[in-house]
Amino acid sequence: MSPQFAIVVVIAAFVVFGATQSEQFLRSGTWINILRNAVFIAIVASFTTFVFVSGGLDLSVGSLFAVGAMASAREPRETSAG
């Protein structure tokens, strides 16, 4: 079994499992929310792939992504009026 086919099988298994556990899993709003949350990781992964293909080796992207997430989570708390 090729790795690409295995990934498709695993994703299909997750979708079937989610659909059996909740009626709302197959609604469009759920999929839009999943894609909206995954887009940030896709952007970072695409630029990391570009760095690897161009011959560079930059493994600090993950840590920078984590620092950015922590900073953005902290921002609303510090700037709130209440």
C-alpha cells in the first residue's frame, strides 16, 4: 500500500468515525470550521516545503509558529478594556 493511499484511508476512517458519533459532523459549517483552523498549518507547511526544496534547512518554523500562537492568545487579554 502506498503512503498516499494510506493517508486517504486514514482520513476516510476518521470521517466515518466522526459521522457515526455526531449528526452535525457532516454539515458544511463543521467542514468550514475544520478548514479555517487548518489553513494556518497549511501556510506554514507550504513555506517550510519551499525552504527544504530550495536547499535550506530551517527547523525553527515550528517553534516560531508556537511563539506566535502564544503571543496572539495573550494579546486580547492584555488589551481588553475590562
